[in-house]
Amino acid sequence: MHSQMESSHHLSHILTHLAEDREQYFQAIAPPVIQTSNFAFPNLTAFREAFSDELHSHVYSRGNNPTVEILRRKLAALEGTEDALVFSSGAGAIAAAVIGNVKAGDHVVCQQNPYSWTSALLRKFLSRFGVEHTFVDGSSIANIEAALRPNTRVLFLESPNTMTYECQDLAACAALAKSRGIVTMIDNSYCSPIYQNPASFGIDIVLHSGTKYLNGHSDVVVGVLCGSSEMVKKIFESELMTLGGILGPHDAALVIRGLRTLPLRVQRSQESAQWIIEKLENHPKVERIWYPFHHSFPQLELAKKQMRGCGGLFSVQFKTDDMEKMEAFIHKMERFLMAVSWGGHESLIIPTIGFYNIPGRPAPAAPWQFVRFYIGLEDPAWLWEDLERAMEAL
Ligand SMILES: *Cc1c(COP(=O)(O)O)cnc(C)c1O
């Protein structure tokens, strides 16, 4: 086990030095954007050598690119895995990980409330290719075990998820899956590598929507897949190279820049979120708060066991019987922006009521008094002023 200081020194090294070979580019502090599609070979020996390992050499930028490789190496080190790949979106990374480990006739077990497009991948996409799935309440390992079949190949976790923050016991899931030869994978976007490292519990593939905390500035869509050299090579040679959902070097450079401040940003988001939650929990218009480290959270003990922190995403159910008042409350918030995504500099709300009354779309299961908050990097007192004033409408 690393001590706190050792691990923060390790983090500083990764974010400032790792994979940055400045002698290659005039001792520049910021790595260059190697904006090229292809690379020339001085002779046939170099040609043959490059083609023996396209994942780590420079042949063609659909495979590897020096700017992208700096990012890949930092991400692998942050998650404590041997290697990593990046994709043009989190959805692309998730799809590559699942598709890369199933064939027709196989079965996937997934925790019951994953990110909506992860659910769509299993329900609408893989079902067309003869891959079955079961969604399961992952709060107990017995439920997961009961859902496993002889043809189960993948156990997909998302712990916590990003609306109600349900958790799965990562060590128990990894041990169970390993005993049955099942590949485990997790969407780790909620925690970021700063607050949870699933590979340290034995999880095989760690996925991120890097669009959220990793890039952190709401200006790039990016996906991350971390795993063993063998697993990464397998997915690289098949899903990455054939489906081709790569990240370009310019976006990679932006994400490298985002990573420089990752520990500071998630810590600030967390501190501000906890400060606002403390104010909310004593407010008469608040019915319930969802946040993995909140004293009311049903899986608090498990969350504390496997997470070092929580970050800035939480949900609140407000106390009102009047939909019009709820809408007025949402409209009165001026400093929080109403938008999807999270993990950037800006504070956001996603109100469930926004999903009601959309033609052709069924109303969501969550009650309309429910709002997901993301707390960004602004002054929390400035945000609270806005929220407190808006709550007068309730
Ligand atoms: C946003 C998100 C995704 C999808 O990532 P994109 O980068 O938008 O493709 C997957 N999982 C979680 C938890 C997310 O929040």
C-alpha cells in the first residue's frame, strides 16, 4: 500500500513528467500536436520493425500517434494498468471494450442502471448480433452471481453510476468473475482515477468518459480504456483498428492539458459539493439527497471502502406537489446552467422534469422533483445564493 505522500508524489510525476520526452521536441514544456496522418520510414528495417508493433510504433495515426501516445501512457499510469487506449468518445471506448470480449451466443451481465448508451449498446445493438444480456441490481454479490450463466463472458459495472450512485463491491465482483473466466469492466467516470482505481481490486478493464473530469473543460469528447497489455493489444488490433473511432492529436493535446489540473479540480468540486450539500440537508424544501459519501447513503460503508473521494456530482429530491412550482424553481436558477454532461469548470443541473412531456418519449422512472447537480469550480457561496433564491419558488 502506498502512503498518502508516496501516492501524491507518484501523481505529480505522472502529470508533469511521465511520457514527456522533451529532447524529442526542442525541450518544449507543452508537447507538440503531431498533426500528421502517416509517418515515413528511412529503410526497410525500420519499416518492418514498425509493423511488428503498430500499437507502440509510428505507422499511421489511426493506430498510434506520438501526441496521443503521451496521453495513453499517462492514463494507464493514473489507473495503474499496463496500457491504455483513447477513443473519439466514452461511448466508443465502452462499445469497443464490450464488443471486443463477446461473440454471438454469449451473455453479458450489467448493473441495472448504467449510462443510457451503455444500456442501448446491450439492448438495441448487441442483441442484433445474438449477444444476450441481463441487467441486475448489483448492490449484492448474490444477485450478480444468480444472474451469471454458463455463457456469460462479461460483467459490466458502473460504480457509482451518475444519477443515483448505486455501487458494486469491486473486489467481490472481480473475484467471482475470475473464478468463472468472465471479463470484468467498469465505467469509472464518476470517481475519475483520483478517487477510485478499479484495477487495484482486480477489475480487468477500466473505462472513462474523458469528456467529464479528465479533460475537464467541456471542450472535447473523448473515451478511455485501460487494461493489461494483452487486453489492450487485443482491442487495438480488432475494435480500434477496424471500427476506427480514434482521438485526433489536437484533442489529445487538450486532454493532456486538462490532466495537469485534474487532482485540483476534482478536489475543489468535491469540497464545494459537500459545502452545498450541508446547506441543502437542513433546508425545509429538500426531501432527500443522493451522494455516495452522504450519511444517508444506503451503501456508505461500501463507498468508503473502495473510493477515496466522491467529486462534485449529486442528486436532490425536492419537496413539492406542484409541477408548476418545480418548473419555476428550475427557471429561477441563473448561475447553474441547464445542460447534459458534467465534470467541466461550470456548474450544471439536469432536472428530471425536463424529460416529461417530450413527444414520443416515455416519462422517466425517476420522480419529477429530482434534480442532478454538478458543482464546478465557481465560488460555492455564489452558487448557493442562486440556489437558495430559486428554492423560494418551491
Ligand atoms: C458521459 C458519459 C458516458 C459517455 O461518454 P461520451 O464521452 O459522452 O461518449 C459514459 N458513461 C458515463 C458515466 C458518462 O457520464
